[in-house]
Amino acid sequence: MRISEIVEKTGLEALNAWEDEDISGVYISDMVSDIITGAAGCGLLLTLQTHKSLIAAANLVDVAMVVFAHDKRPAEDVIQLADKAGIALFTTPDHTWSYAVKLFELGMR
Amino acid sequence: MTTCAHRWSMTDIRSGYLVVEGCYHCGARSSFFSTEPVAPIDEYREGPHFWEYLASYQAVNFNLVCDKCGEKVDLRDMMGLMLSLCEDPRCEVGRLGLELGKKTSIYVALCADSSHDSGRCVSDEGVAALTEYFNQQLRSGRRKIVVVPCRMCDRIDRCKGIVLADSGLTDFY
């Protein structure tokens, strides 16, 4: 599924500029140490964590897009780091579970 | 020398704490990985050093194994990884970053002894395997990951970068 389709069908708000690409899977985590060992191969990371180290971890395992649940928004320096890494950032007012259900209903596994 | 084109996977994944200590006598910094349920905070003397607890972060430790030939690379000497943001031309890591450009991310593999007084650091074998492993995870050839040992940093204690540990995690709870 393309990023554009996920954005449109789940009502995401973009926090930086992004390029459309395929998303193969989803990983949900708020822990950097967990992302390093578990998120490889998953293009979409759903999280509450807005710390800069999240972007450093997401970049290492090639995450294409990060969705911050519960309307969380990272600081400007975090957005700048994501820009540099080419990671698209989005926010949703949904809670983590509610947004995960939306992705499941879209066919994401 | 092996002829296998390794396909690395993580193995022996251990969750625990990255514990950072400082010597209040000489100012040296040291770190270790603990799998204790609670991060140890004891002060103790070791040779000329008087180690005092400074901080701990939830972290993960792992080794790499080749799925094809079974070769295993022990990474217990690596305490963590740091995304380098260094652009200092006086630092070897900074120079490498400037040379490789924006499409390459440099991660510094951090060993236990930031002073490197012991002469030890993360092994070359470990660094090479980490570089191969993380590049094998990339979906396209547009980007590249390079892992370097922390002994390459001019001054690791002052190096500009982001350590991949769960610092600040409790801020939102």
C-alpha cells in the first residue's frame, strides 16, 4: 500500500514534506531499543514517542513513515532530523489502538 | 577467510539497561550492559578508579548470526549505537560524514571504555558485520548505513550525536 493511500484513508496530518512510496508492514512501539530489534522491514512505525532518538532508530531500520498517535507532535529539531533522513512524519488524533484498527481494516498486516 | 556472502540476522537479543558510570577521581566515563531487573547503582573501586553511578537507560544487546553459514559475531563489547551528527573536519568520523554525504548515515558503535585507556573497542569484525546487517535491511539502494567504532571519534565524550537508548522515555508517562 502506498503512503498516499494510507494518508487519505486514515486522515493523517503531515508534519513534514514526504515522497510517496510502498509500505509493506506496520510496527507499533514506543521504545527505541525495541524498534532497533523489531521494526526492520516494516515501513510504518506507529508510536507515542517523540524523542529525537526515535528518528535515529527509525532511520537505522529504514522506516519510511512515522505516525504519532493521540495528536502527539515532535519538536522542530526532531522534524528537521526526519527531513534529513527522508522519513515522513504524520500525526493522528486517534489513540494507538484505534489507529491500528484502521490500518488493519485497510488490509495492512 | 570465509567465502560466504553472509546474510545476517540478530540473535541472542537481551533487554536490559545501559548503565553509565563516572570516576569522581579522574573524570573517566565507563558503561556496561546489565540484565538485572533493576539497574545496579552501587559505587565501587576498581584499580585507580572510583566508579559512581551516573545514569541508566533501557537498552538492548544482541549478536549477529549468518543464516547461510551459521557464523556468529559476538557483539557483547558493544554498549550501544549512536547516530553521528558530527561535521567537525578535525574528527575522523566528521570527515567521513562530510565525504560520504547526506545519503549515508554514520552510526558509531560505542564500547564500554570511552577513554580507550584499555586499548579495547568494538571489534573490526563486529563493526563490519553490523554495517552489512543494517544495509541488508534497507529497502532500496538510495541510502547507505556505515557503522564505525567509537575509537574513530576525536573525543567520544563530546561527540555530536544521538545515542539509541530509551532516554526520556518516562517523560510522557
